[in-house]
Amino acid sequence: MAGGEVRLVGLEKNFGDFAAVRGIDVEIGGGEFFSLLGPSGCGKTTTLRMVAGFEEPTAGKILLDGVDVAHVPPHKRPVNTVFQSYALFPFMTVWDNVAFGLKYVSTTKDETKRRVDEALAMVQMQAKATSKPGLLSGGQQQRVALARALVLGPKVLLLDEPLGALDAKLRKALQIELKSLQERLGITFIYVTHDQEEALTMSDRLAVMADGRIEQVGSPELVYQEPATSYVADFLGVSNLLDVTVVSADADRVTVTFGETTLSCVPGAVTEMGAARAVLRPERIQLLPHLQTGPNRVPGMVERTVYMGSTTQVIVRLAPGATVQAMVPNTGSVPDWEQGTPVSVHLPSDALRLLSA
């Protein structure tokens, strides 16, 4: 489907003296799966509601395919919304629930049947067309809600934590289904979630939000591997943040001191001397035998291990006093890392990224 480009320009929303959204600027390409990620109260749902037309901006523009719709009523925008609460009519069949919105547009009886049947086929719910919502599972109800939104042919589909009410296993399965559906349809999806794994799994790009602002925008790989701020590093997945001191820097490498140890880091956005923070993901840490020497090695002691099936989480107290988490993949052997075991902790220079303190 052509179109579906969304551009938010200086978007703001105040509720009295409270600024819920503070000057958001972002461009979302047509056919893109874009997620707004952040904790409760960060402004992501308010932003989505402004795009939907349920909230009017205090300032700024909402451009849909170049047309400012900031003050256009919801029913006149080429968008539709799927909520966490599916709000299906319990007294109607699945088919009638999906067809409900078409009563308010000019479609013939044959056209309505064709579009409803196609929408149910998209979400693989043809077999449940005559069932009532009360007889469906949570995942099936979610599919019906999607079909009801898609039947109107929106250019942009807005999704406000639609998988939040489902159990963990079903959520994982539907994440893959939802992304596959979006790719087949070519519709722009704007997805709101507080679940980092959900955003990383489905998004083409995502925006991490905090206090009504966007902290960073990028692909899941970029935002995870190269966080722009300590907030992004800490919020998006598990991260180790170390307080360090920058002693030298060039375009390719920064040298820092961490306690009595000298480390080499990726520069990130920091080039000035002095206090800074270094971020390192747990899966990049390597635990080596005690006293093994080499670049970026720090002595430490195992404080605790947690078996997690596919990985083992190892908590290590480093010599400078900081605690780090390491994720060690399960390869079939059980490492002898009991509490109090001394180890040499390798912090790879290409995985150690410098951030502003």
C-alpha cells in the first residue's frame, strides 16, 4: 500500500502545568514498523493518541503523507488503532465485529463481505467467523481486533501495547506473526510498548523515550549496540555501567582508567578528558582463569551464579569495587564458578562503549 509516511514536528502536549510530550521530532517511513519504547509515564501513549486524533497537540505538526492532520478529527484520518483492551462486542459474532466499522463508510453488501473475509484471512480467523468473542482465546481475540482495524484499509496502524494482556509464550509467538503480517501488508505500523524484547524483535526502527522526549532513534541493532546515553543503555536490555576516567582520546579509541586498570574503549560521543561512564552488555563479557593477563583484563571474584537454561548469569565483583553481570551461554558443560572463585574478567575493547557521565 502506497503512502503511510508520518512526520512529527515539534510535537508537544501539556496537561495543565504538566508537559507530557516535549518537542518530539521524528520521521517514520511508509511501510515501516516503528516502535515507541519507554517506561510508564514517558509520553509514548500520549504521542500515539495525538497521531490517532484522540488528543489534540498543544503545539507542533502531525504530517501524514505531507498533510498536517494535527487538528483533523480521528474519523477523517487514514489511521486506525488497536488497543491492549480489544473492546470486542460480546453479543456479536467475529464476522460482525470485523464488519462493524464498514457500516459508517460507503460499501455495498458484496464489498463488505469481500473485505471482511479478506481481513479474517489475513489473521487466519476464517474458521471462527461465526463464534462469539467469549469463546475465543486471548490470542484469537487479538487477531479479531487486528482484522477489525485492517478492514478499513488504513495507511497507518497504531498499536498501543496490544500484546500486554497475553501470557509470555503467546506474546512471543504473536510478535513474530505481527511482524510477518506487517511485512505482507506493507502498512506503516506505529507500536507502543514498554517491553524491550518486544521492540527489538519486531521493529525496523525504534525510539527510546524518557520524560516526554526522545533519547535515541535507530535500528534495534544500533540502539542496543551503540546507546547514545546512559539512560538508553540502562533501559534497553541489561547493561553494565562502569564509572571511569578518560585519560586520552582519538577518533578511533579512548583510553580510560578503571581503578588501577587501564582500559581501551570505543569513543561513543565522549572525547573530553575526565569522568565518564563505560557501558558493556553482559553477553560480551568473558570470564577467564584467575591471573590470566592481557589487554582489558580486570581481576574479580564470583559473587553468585543463576542458572537460566540457555545461559548462566554470573555476578562478579571487580577489584575496583563495581559489580558486573556476565551471561555465559549453555554449551553443555557446567563451569566451576562457585561463590568466591577468583577470575580474570575480559572487557573487550570493541564492546566497551564510552558515554557521558
